[in-house]
Amino acid sequence: MAESKGALIAKTVQKHAGRAKEKLRQNFGKVDRTADDIFDEHLQNFTRQQNAAEKFKKEFNNYIRCVRAVQTASKTLMESLNEIYESQWNGHDLLYDQTRNLETLWSEFTLKLADQVLIPLNTYQSQFPEMKKKIDKRGRKLVDYDGQRHNFQSLQCNPKKRDELKVTRGKDLLDEAKRTYEQLNSELHDELPALYDSRVLFLVTNLQTLFTAEQVFHTESSKVFAELEAIVDKLANDSQRGSYTMKRITDSPSPKSPNANSALIINTQPPSQNNILSEVEYENGTNLFLGATTDNLPPGVLYRVKATYKYNREDVDELSFDVGEIIRVVEYDDPEEQQEEGWLMGIKEGTTEKGMFPANFTKPL
């Protein structure tokens, strides 16, 4: 048993040494090599196809990792949204249902990418290592064939020293090496073109599955986001009507206090346009916004304020403005005109737009 194993090792070493010697002689041009231009073309196509498949698989694996990361981020974002969206707000239950629908869409999408795109891609890509092994084996058998061919030629070249037994043995080895090589070569001449042609059908099927999954996911998820947008739009409308405004008013001070007509309000949403509370104090019939700076103002301007909430006018004599706009507070055109408590007269800075507006939609500058 030990001798058989040792003999096998020795034979393997001898075979490797013979191949290395034959390649060296071919590289130095001392002997010719068997050429097969058609196989070389098949081999080039195979190499391009293998490289393309490996790159595509690498990029798709990276893509699906990113998709799963976005899926996780979407889930945690929606969980946070459900936590901060208060139970008494409009559409609370609908929002929860839609976020669950979105989570389901993400799960179905990633599962489809894994099962219907990634697995077939892995199957397609797994053909190349096995085919590469067969190509490498064909290369070794070709070197063996060329080596036996050159050895047989050397045995025949000197008739005077010709050893018929060696010639016969050399012919048998040559025939065996030729059969082995030609069998592998013939198989690869059939298999390589077939594998190369399969790339079109694979890509069509794989990409159609990928693009369909993308289309379905984005179409259905866009419907969910449309529903979510409608929910928060309704919340915004309810907020404008003051449905969620919370107020805390201090105890009424004595009439002589400078804060006699002031009120402290705490808003979690913009103030209601139908329930404006006073944030002005009255001194000698002139409205002064608490804390406003009155230095270096243009003539006729009492002070300036900045909008902290958006306001849409409800009457023609009112002033509309967006958050962040600056308004110059002025006196009423008619000094005897009755001023509504909590309302100011102003001109939007940089424009000629003039009208009344609720004081507690702004803050002093």
C-alpha cells in the first residue's frame, strides 16, 4: 500500500515536471504547440462572460444590501412617526395602518429580490468555476499531447539508433494523450458556445424580474405615501382651526399692572384664527408689543415683528404672510377706529401689502 502510494506520488511529480519542461520549450520556441483558433475565440468569450457575471453579482449583492438597509431605516422612521403622532390627532389609526402596509411592501420587495433575482444569478454564476476547471484540464492535456508528440518525433528522427520497443511505447502514449485531449477539446467546443449564448436569455429573464419587482414596489409604495400625505394634510387643516391648541393663561393681574391685558399662551400648533388672544399692552391708547425694539425705525413704524406661523387672511382687510416674513407694525389709518384685541395693523416689509393680523402669529424683533 505504501509503495503504491509512493509510486503514485512519483508519477504525479514526473508528470508535472514533464509539463513544465514542455511549456518551457514551447515558450522559448524550441518546439511547436498545437493551435486551435476557434477554441481561443471561445475562450475569450468565456473570459468576458465570466468577468461580466462576477461583476454583476458583486454589484447586485451590494445593491440588495443597500435595499435592506433602507428597509430597516424606513421601518425605524415609521416607528418613530407612530410614536410622536398623538392618539387624539386626526388619522392616527390610519397612519398606523399605512406604515404597516409600507413595511409589508418592503418585506415582499426584498424577498422577491432574494428569491427571484439573487438565487438565479448565483446559479448562473456558479457555472463558471466548473467550466474553468474543465478548461484548465484541457490545457494540461494539450501540453501532455504536445509533449508525447514531440517525444515520439524524437524517437523516429534517428533511424540508426531507433529502439522499436520505445517507438511502440511512444506511439501508444501519444495515441492515449491525443484521445484524452481531443475528447475534452470536442466537449468544450460544444459547451463554451452554448454557455456564451445563454447569457442573453438569462439577462432578459433576470432583469425583467428585477424591473418588475421595482415597478410593483414603487407603484404600491407611492399609493401608501399618497395616503400618508392626505392624513397629514388633514392634520394641518385641523391645526389651522385650532383643534390641537393648548392654552395656559396666567391669573388676571390688577388693572394697574403693565401686563393687565397680556396673556401667556403655549402652542403645540399654530394659534387658532378664531380664538386670538391678546399679546399687547395698551399704554395711552397705543399698542406696544412686549419686548419689541423701537430704535431706528422708519417714520410711522411702531416696531417690527417676525411671523412664527403662516397666516392666510379671512377678510379683505387682513394681511396674509408666511413663516419668517417681517412685518412693520403701524397705527390704524383711522385713529378712532376700534382696534380688535389681539390684532395689529401692519405692512409686510419690502411690499405695499397692508392689513390687520393676529399678534400671536408673530414675535417681536
